Amino acid sequence: MNIIQVSNTDLPGRKFNGHDLQLSLNKLGHTTHQLVLEKLGKEESTVKICDNNELFVRSILRKLEYQLSMANLIYPFGKKIVENNLFMNADIVHYHLIHNHFISILDFPKLINLKPSVWTIHDPWVITGHCIHPLECMKWKNGCMNCPKLSDAVYPMQFDKAGELWSIKKEIYKKIDMDIVVPSKFMADYIKNSPLTAHFNNLHIIPFGIDTDCFKKYNKQKSRKYFNIPNENFVIAFRAEDNEIKGTKYVIEMLNKLNSSIPITVITLGSYSLPKDLFKRYNIIELGWQNDNDVIYSFYAASDIFIMPSLAETFGLMSIEAMASGCPVIVFENTVLPEITFAPECGIAVPYKDSDSIVKVVERLIKNPNECRARGEKGKEIVKKYYNYQEYVNKHINLYKEILIRRNVLKGKFL
């Protein structure tokens, strides 16, 4: 099959934006390319569709977009995709992160109706007027009027035009027919319950997968030596970001309340630096944002527990990476994460935004190393069974074939 993956960029988010998928498909004998606006890697199969001058125009359009409070309507890059020979020769086109100041909503019908298409939905933006995560807000069900989230971190608005954008999306989606992929039942429920997307009949749940063999090479003792962590310490890991959605504040609250007779090391990935007063209480290791897999895998392997206090996620890849390392995961209820971590069998879900509940669970696990080990081993089993990377690739191949057979465009050589 000749397949195109379309996303804003290649390397950031490569595990879920089609980049690694295209590499795997090529190894299996398919012809696959990724079309991107911003190319950071060196893969020949990844093709940048715009030059630097056009990217400069994009930066101007972003400012204009904010002034008009009309997100994802004025970008001209959909035309660049249609004009690309790789697109024209493709059997199927798979869209990923395309709303990152990339493709105008108004271009969706032309793009999607030209070729058999798949769209992996990575967040609820598709069903809202403008925000990425509606959280407790339910206005996405009836028009997004009087939006309470105008200061959304990704698409802030000067003027409330969320209702207008919601209506535009509704009219545009009526004109397109495509297969939708989501990584969880949680996201599938968004699609089924939205007046914008409920008519999409071909909805598929394909969880992201990881290569579990990568995690087997890293054990606790060596990883702790790598970070100079004493073996007797209890190690708490989490992602630290200055972003409301990631919920870092709830872990900080927990650390301020935690009572333990065992020395504790706190280790973080992410761009946020923890408050200075915590450094007086704990041995803190801040790794920053990392692309070095040795550091990332060692981060998980060195840890006793991983806390993922996100208020919203589409999937939560870090949770299954922690599970693959044998690390119990603590998450909030009312998010996708209890589903992904198989709570309460494996993951531990606590009440939403409740740092006191996190304290109780952490103190319990500190006192019960056997429970930590048991949940860690269960996590490894679950990841191996449900989040296998090759199975993730195979499910996409089968989906592509199913679509092409349905569209009567699959040639015999692909069967």
C-alpha cells in the first residue's frame, strides 16, 4: 500500500503523530511518507511541504488568528498537501495532529474527499469550539456559547467566538466521510456523544503501543546508580510541567503533606522546576525535558511509583511506559487514565483533584513494598498483552486494507 501520514511535525510526539508508524510500515514493505510543516529529523521518507518563507507567513497568520479570535480557519497549507505528488499518488491518507496552526478547517472537505482518509483524534479539540480539553465544561454538547475558557493555553481568544467556530465545525463535518481512530474508549465516548461527530460511523479504538523490550534492559539497581540514588530511598516519579492540565500542583501539595520515616527521592521529567522549599525535605532530581532514551528508561526503572495527576489526557503514554518498567501508577478518576492503567486491578485511581487522597495512597505504598511489587508485575503483564507496539502497527495495516476494500480501490497485490 502507498500511505501518507500527515502531521504538524515529525520528532516531537513521534510515537503518536505517525512518524514511527511510517518507519514501521516501510520496514514491512509498504510505501509510506510523512508530510509535515516542520521537519526536525533526517528521515528521507519525511517530507517538509513548506519552505522557511512560508513558515514565516504562518507566524504572521498566528498573530492575526489571535486578533480575530478565529482559530484554524486562515492557514493555506491544505493546498500545499493537495499539490504534493506524494499525496496524489497515495492509496490512503492518515491525518494526525493537523490543528496545530496547520490545516484550515475549511480545507477538510477537499482533502478528505479526494482520498480515502483516516484521522487519529489526539484530543477533544475536534468536538469543542476552540479549547483542547473542556474538563468539567459540558458546553461542547450544545454549541459552546458563552465560553468560560477563553484563556485556553493553546488557542486563547480575545473575543468569544467559540460558538461560531463550533457551528463552522458542525457544517464542515457534515461534508466529510472518513474513518476515525481514537486510542481509548474514553475518547470514543466524546466522539459518539458530540453533535458534531456522532454521524461518523466508522470509529475505531486503537491504543498506542510501545516496544516493551526496550524497558527490559534497565533494572532498578543500575538505574539508581546512574542517578546516584541510595538503594534504601523510596523514589517518587512524575512529569513536572507548568500546565494546569498536567496537574503538577497536586503532586506538590501531596509532597508538602507527605509523612514518611523512609528517606524519599523525588525525580521528575519536564520543564517545570519544583518549589525550593521541597529541596529541603527531599532528595530531588530534575531531568528537564528529555529526548535521550537511556535517561527516560532509567527514570522509570529507578522509581518505586509514578504519579500521573493529569486532569485530562487522550491516552497517557507515560502511564504505560511506567507500567512497562514495573512501576505502579497513581492517577485521577474522571479521566482516561483509570481505563488505560486498568485501575483498580493495576493502576490506582484517586478522586479528581484530591491531593489528600494521593498522600494516603503514597504513604500506604511506602509501608507496603509487596503491594508495590505486585502492582508493578501486573503492569508489565498488561502492557505486554494490550499495548504491544507491533500489534498497534498491525491494527493500522488491517484498518487501511478494510477501508480500501470498502472503497473498492484495493488492488489484488495488497491482499
